[in-house]
Amino acid sequence: MGQTAAVSAFLWITVVSLAVWCWLAFGQGFFWRTDVRLPPRREPDEWPSVCVVVPARDEAAVLPASLPSLLAQDYPGWAEVFLVDDGSTDGTGELARELSRRHGGLPLTVGSPGEPPAGWTGKLWAVRYGIGLARARDPAYLLLTDADIAHAPDSLRELVAAARTGGFDVVSQMARLRVASLWERLVVPAFVYFFAQLYPFRWIGRKGARTAAAAGGCVLLRTAMADKARVPESIRHAVIDDVALARVVKGSGGHVWLGLADHVDSVRPYPRLGDLWRMVSRSAYAQLRHNPLLLLGTVAGLALVYLVPPAAVVVGAAGGDAATTLLGASAWAVLSGTYVPMLRYYRQPLWLAPLLPFTAFLYLLMTVDSAVQHYRGRGAAWKGRTYARPDAVPDEG
């Protein structure tokens, strides 16, 4: 009797999992589609001025592949690059100057803000310093881009044209991350897939919609809106600064757009699982607002949505339960099918699609590890800095 009840309970859990997947496939903003690219745009009659702000901490390994692409921007208006050397110990600042001398192109200014004060993350303190330098030029737009991001020659032109045509205060592109090693193939496309599931791109671009997000590697921000939303002061302690920026802009009445990039690429390698683990776990619990209930809900949700379908196939087949097997296989097929467009976008083999539950299990472990590190008092760590728990960060008003 007990075994029968357990099988029956698992059958109903599988039914719920399949129902959730049917809703996710059609009711979550078609998050799995990869056709949200730069919106229709036309060239403005007069090109506005732009300052590019690049926060950089110990980025000498990636700068030769990224900075020249910014300096080589084919932009019809006035533009200048400000690289902020955020306490680097590997010669990042001097290398940036050497690359500018060697490649020419847009003018480059390199500055250093010193260590961030209490209440600021290092990156946002560097961004604040860079924006301060840029304000002397009175630019109409700010392009905030990471030091590992390589841009096609027309990237800035296309971003500005999209912003002007659509009346957007923020135009952000999710850079195509590097996918070369085995672990990158398994984890990186899923990272973008999960992000889109949390923040469906179609919803972000709608005026009046509450969903807000951006991708920190490539954010074109209208300077007037930065002033109105008090960026970056209003988000100075945010570890997930791109999402925080989009939220304050939307909260200030701004119009935000986010989509996938065609010619904006991250050159930073994550060859080992440990590299990817640190990338995800450093901010995963911050994404959950350091809330234990949200953590439990996330773990339960990941298990229901991603782990139950393959488990149902195994349990059903082992127990001769055709209904459980069929329902589990159906849910597994739906989740695999929604992953196929992302694999195509990353030019990866489609046989990786059925392995998404395994990758989801890795993300579950990374999220739990992020919470464990938080409660051990280690906070979010990145580039040699560890940020305190939010309740330990003073509010500077």
C-alpha cells in the first residue's frame, strides 16, 4: 500500500511538473526564443556625443582582445573612452595606454579612483569615477561596458541609433559569452537561458511592465536619465549592478530594452568548472535578496521543473509505470525543446539539450553554496574583494 501511494504521489508531482512546463513555454514571455535582437532603428540626423566608461580591475589578460575594439568604433559623432583602473596589480592601466598608442582610434583617458569607501562595491565606485570624468565632456549618452567585452566596429552606432529611434533610456545587449571548453558548453548557454527565464526580454522592453533587467557588459544609458535615477549612487552597494540599474531607471519612469547581441562578445575564458562556479555563486544568493524562504523556494522550484522529469522517466521505467514514464518524458521533451534555440544561438550541438537537467542541478548546488558562503560571513567575492552582507553595509543616504 505504501509503495503504491508513493508511486501515485510521484505521478501527481510529474503531472505538476509537466503543467508548469506548459505554462513556462507559452506564458513566460516566450523567454526561450532568441529573436529579441536590437529593435528597428534609423540613423539620427545628428549623432549625439557618447562617453564610454570601462571599469577594469586586473584585466591585462583580456584587454588586448577587447579595448582595441572600442577604440576602433566607427561612430559618426563625438565619442571618447574612459578606462578606470580599479586598483589593478597587473599593469592594466599602463597596458591600456600602450594599446591606445599602438592602435589609435577614439581618444582614451585612463584614471584611478582609489579604494572604494564603505557602502560601495568596487565596480560601481569605478563607474562613478568614470562618469565623473565623462561629465566634463557633457555627453548625451554613456556606454557602460566591461573590460572583457569586444565590440564590432558598428556597435556604438547601432546602440545609439536604437536608443534614439525607440526612445529608450537604456539599451543593453547580453554579450555572447565564450563557449570553448566542455564546461563552458554545458554551463554558459544555460546561464543565459536561466537569466531570460527570470527576466523575459519581451517583458523588459514593454512600457509600464514591472520586469526590469540589463546586462552589465553592454549598457547604453542616457545621461539625463542617469542624473534623474541617481546612477550609480542609488545602486552603490549592488552586487548585481546591471539588474539594479535597470530597476532604478524603470522606477524613475525610464524605458529599458534588453536583448541578445550579434556582434558584442565576451572574451573572458571560464575553462574549468571552478571558474564558472565562482562566477555564479558569487551573486546567486544576492539574486534571492539573501532570503532563506526564497532560497528554499528556488531549490524546490528547480527540483520540480528540471529534476522531476528525468527522475520520472527512470522511476516510471523501473517500476513499470507507463503513465509516469510518459509524463516525465513529455516534460523532459518540452524543457529540452525550449533549450534548443539557445544552443543554436551559441552554435552548440543539439544533443546538449537533454542534459539541461544536469546543468540545472549544478546551478542548484551553486546557489546553495552561495548561501552557505553568505552565512559564513564571506559575502560576495570578486577580483580579490569580498563584500559584506547587505545588513552590514551602511546606508549613506
